[in-house]
Amino acid sequence: MTTRDHIERLETQELELGATDAVRRHISRKVVEPRAVSQQKLDFEHARPRWLREMMAEATGVFFYVYPGIAATAAFFTNETEPQFGSLFMIAITLCFAFWQGFPWKKVPYYIFAQIFGAFVAGFILMGQYHEQITAFTAKSISDGKGTVYNGGPASILCSFPGPTQNNLGYLLMIEFFVDSFIGIVIWAALDPANPFITPASAPFVIGLAYGNMVWGFANITISTNLARDLGTRIVAAIWYGVSPDGFAKVAQVVNGQFPGPIIEACWGDTIVVNVKNVIKNNGTTVHFHGLRMYKENNFDGTNAITQCPIARGDTFTYKFQLRQYGHSWYHSHYSSQYGEGTFGPVVVHGPSTGNWDEEFDPIMVHEWHHASAYDAFRESMTSPAPPKADLITLNGIGRNNELGTGSFFQQTFEKNKKYLLRITNSAIDFHFHFSIDNHLLQVVSVDYVPIKPFWTNSLSVGIGQRYGVIVHANQTASTNGKYWIRTEYFDGNVQDSTFCQFPQQNYPPNQTDTQRVGILSYSGAGSGDPETSRWPVKVGCKDPVFEPHYKWNVTPPQNDVLKNARYVGIDRSKEAHGAFRWLLADQPQWLNYSNPTLLNLGNTTWTSDYVLEPYSYNDPEGFVYFIINSGGGPSNLVGGTHPMHLHGHDFAILSQGEGPFDPANPVYNTVNPPRRDTAMLPAMGHLVLAYKTDNPGAWLLHCHIGWHAGSGMSLQILERQKEITKWVGGSAAFEPAKRGCKNWNAFLAKHKNDPNVFNPANQDDSGI
Ligand SMILES: [Cu+2]
């Protein structure tokens, strides 16, 4: 052993001096002299603001810091190993430095912005670099029914999410703050030149150990160690993984990036122009304005394969129509199951009211949300006996996931003693509900687009596509904290029960302790906490309310032969059409050809039976056609079911609606100002008899508004006064936009015929609407 190797006998100070000396000697012998800095460069550096330089340095630093981290995570995830990460958007190390280290507070915002930017760039580059792997992982994750945003999912490559049981955000905040403080203090200590225990060479290891220590100890709880970096990549995750009412993001198909889409709001009599550009990657689309008459405007009804071809990707279509009704409704895609993915939004037409109110709110759109895509859910509905399970009920895109405890309740604030007009819309794909607000009666003033003689109720049955305008008086005192539950309750009944609503709706998220709470009505100045109110003691069925329209219709005897026009709807188990037992509304399930809309074939005298087209040429504009629809039974032993039936282009009068089949030989019709609307319930094993005025020549769809049933084939088209249609809509020039759209749609199909993700007529699996 030589003296030279006896370094443990040296004092720390001596070791450091020795090392410094060695480094100096190395530099003086080996290192090339730096080039002199030019005056030009010095001037430039002098003129450049210091804060910008610091931010650039911080952003670059964070980029190099974040990028390897998320890249490693991406490699882990896409290979399906599952490390645990969790976190929320949190306190930054920068803040800890400001707290503990005298880092100037003035600079904190600059640094945090720079960090967010650096991490954002890193996130984006990562998504590009691993695009193929991440896309494959995302597709698999969605097809496994797991979505994209969850711990271990594609979005958590970029940032972390609290685990399903981590609801105490205050606790998570405390952990995060502790972890950041710990790491911050270690970094400060390691860099402190007065610290005799750490050499410059060992500082990175010490800091790394501190990180390792915290990750080891707390990663399974939830940490991100630095809000700013987490936020940068979180923005990338939001851009990529989009809409998420309950923290479970998926790629949705929405209007203008919003869910629901932007409101269309105008006054009675206005003309509306809507330019639709389709930017959905693999689908066509159309927009149908539910419930609007489209009087002389059948060409703008937005029903693909009937009034136009789907709008191809990149193509645009302009809808133009006059508002001849008032009230509220919605617009939605009529392309396949697309509106279930979010392609819809509210419509409000301001006009008179049959009740008085002080203020109104935007429509409340009740939708059911599927983590799996609506297209996949449709396929599931065709093969499984029970409808696919929805994950969440949303009101205007806001919802609480009762299973995961994520998301939030819809909120509406009332001022005490004021009267409010609420506009309720069922925009779901398979969800029938009963709307109620604890302790508050509803004064109903409009049904669909029909103003009515007001009536009072404590609960309203709302089928898909139906709307109610209700006035609510904020004059209750029962709640101790000034808050009341809003409920959309589904009926869980027996098929044979006369109050039966639909199949027992066990395909919905589990109820809370007492039925479906989805929103909170708060009086201004309300206390904290959830409402403690109880639901109205109501026995709910699935029946439409009986009401009197304000503007009266008296229905005259039918122009058509009613005896020949009784229809029996349901699933025809004896025939298997298009590879599955399908719902139907006439003799066979409807099956449309996107490329060949009815309106572009008005010279036809015969039609393919797939189009289920019923020509009616009765031409008394004040006269009626009666339509009998029975649920189940009939000649081919069809199964029943409750269905919201919707007719395009008309309001219809309800002449009879109830239990059992309708006997056209001994009819009892309600013809004196009967309830009138555009969507009515066909009761299970019951009947619905409707009558519409033959005053609007065109090709109009009549269909069940349950998305799965319409896609299955439960629809028909009424070809009203075929010979007059062209003239009625303004001559053949009115069809030019549809012709151009079809050309672009066919070109789109031809161009992508080998792409398995793009619709191909050879693989069509639904009716098209
Ligand atoms: Cu149906």
C-alpha cells in the first residue's frame, strides 16, 4: 500500500483542492482556447432581454428533462407493461424554490410558463415519434372497452391521472407538496457551494436518489413532481384524447370541438344558414334539424340516403331554412350511430310563450355516454340480448360517473322567487328518462315545437328526441342548504307491467342510494355540500303526457285506407336480414344506399324494397293521412318494446295511444284538438295512431329514435306527393348541392376503398340512418 492511495486520510478540503488542481492542469494542457466573442454577438446578447433568455434556457432544460421521461413511459405502455403513475396538476418545484430558497417570486410565472412550453413541445414530439405504436395501443385500449384516459392508458403516457379510488384531492395536494419540497430542498443542498458533503460530480446522483426515493415511496399514491411540466404534456393529452365528461377521455365526433355542439339560437321567422364542413376522418356526416318542418325545404332535411349523400371528408354542405315554429330542439348527425358520439347541439327559436317566466336557460341536453364508441355499441346491440351498457348520463356534457366517483354534477343556479324557463331535451341514443326536480313542480308550456295550454306535473317522461319547455318557480324552502337534486330517473320495471317503460334499464350506470341524481339546482347564496332532498313519490310509467295544443287542430277523416295501413313493428325473429335479426317498422328492415338518395331519383315509378318507401299522393293540404303502428304481435309474431317514434317534416296529431293492438275495424279516435308533436311514444305491446297533414311534399323519414333500432332498420320513408316535390322545393336547381355532394362522396369512397377504417358499402352493417 502506497501513501498515494491512502486518500481516506485526507481531509475533504484537501481532496477537493487536489481535484481542482488536477482539473486546472488538465485544462491548461488539453483544452483549446475559446474563440473570442465578436462585438456583434455581444451587442446582440446585450440587446436580447434577459427574461427571454432565461425562459428559453428553462424551456430547453425542461424539454430535455421531460422528453426522455415520457419517451421511456411510452415504451413501457406500448409494450403493455404497467407501471403505476398518478397525479393531478400540482405545485411546482419552482414554487418550492421561491418558498424555501429566495427564488424571486417575480420570476415564478416566467419560469412556470417556460416549463409548460418545454414540456408541451416534448409531448408533441413524442406523439409524432411513437405515433404508430401509440395509435395501435390506443385502438387496442378502446376495443378492450377501457377508453384512453386512465392510469396505464394511452393518455397517461403524457401525464398522470388520479386512480379510481383517489377522491381526496386535498390529500393528494399535500403529498405532492411534500414530495416537491423534499426534492427542492435536496437540490438546493446539493448545489450549495458551502455544503462540504457533496462534490459537484456527485450532485446529479444525490438529486437522482431524491427523485428515486420519492417515486419509490409515493408513485402509487399520485405524484407528478412539478405542475408545470405535467401541465405541458397534459395539454398535449387533451389535444389528442379530447372529450371526457368523467375523466375517461375518448376520441369523439363533435361539432366545433364542443360537446354538445354550439347553440343555434334565433327568432321565429328568421332564416338560418348553416355551413357544415366534415372534418371527421373516416366517416361521412349530415346534419338534421330535428322537429323543424322544412316546409318546401325537404332538400335541407339532412337525412343521408334520403335527401342527400353523406358529406364526404373535407366537403361542405350549406343548409338553409326558415324557422316556422318556435320553442327548442336540437340538431344532430343522421349518419349511422354518429350522434351517439356527440355530433349534436341545441336549437332555440325564440317566440311567444303560454306561461310567464323571468329568465330562461340554454336547453338542458340529456345524453348517455359510452366509453366504447357508439358504432361498437351498435354492433353489440345487434348481437347481445340486452342493450349495451352506458357508462354515464350527461347533462350538457357534464356528468358524474357513479362507479368511479369521477366527473361532477350538472349545476344550475336560481335566484329566489324568480320563475325560470327550462328547456329539456332527450338527445340520448338509448336512454328514456323521467325528469324531476326535488320539491319543485314543473309547469309545462311547450311539447316538442308545439306551444300548449299549460299543465302542472312533478315528473315528465322524456323519450329520445322529445322536448319539454317547463317553468320552475324558485319559491321552495324545504332544503336546509338551498340545494335540490335534479333527476333523470330511468324506470326499472317489468316487461308485462302496464306501467312498463322500456326494457328494464339495467344497462345504465348504477343508481345512487335513491334513484338517478344528475344535477343540482342551487338557490343563490346556497350553503355547501350536496342537496339532502328526496325525490317526489311518483310512480313513473313511460306514457306521454296528455295535453292540449294552444293552436287547435281538429282532425278530419283520413284520406287513406286505414284498414290497409296497420303496421306491426318489432324484431322479426323469423327472418334474418343482412346477417342479423333486425328491428323493422313495415314489412322489412330499412336498408339504404348512401350513394343513392331518394330525392335524386324522383323520376322512379318503382323502388327497391330495401328503401321501405310508402308513396302517398293525397293532395289536400288540409287533409290527413292516418298511420297505425302496433308494437309487437301481428302476422309475423314480432316482439314488442317501447319506442319513441319520430316523423320528419311534420307535427302529427296523436289519435290513439295505449295498451294493446289497435283495431282499425272498430276505431276510436281522439280527433278534437288531440296532443300534437313530432316524437311520440309507442307503448310496449301497445299502439300509436298518428295523423299528419299532407301539406309538405317530400321524402320524409319515420323512425324509432333509439339509435340502435334505427340503425337496425326500424324506419320507413313517406314519399309525399312525389310528382310535386321538385317544384315544391324550388325546381331542379334545388338538388344541385346534393348532386355535387354525391359526386364528392363517391370519389371519397373510391379513393379509400382499400382503407378498412373508411366506410365501404360492401361492409355496411346498419340501415345508414
Ligand atoms: Cu325502437
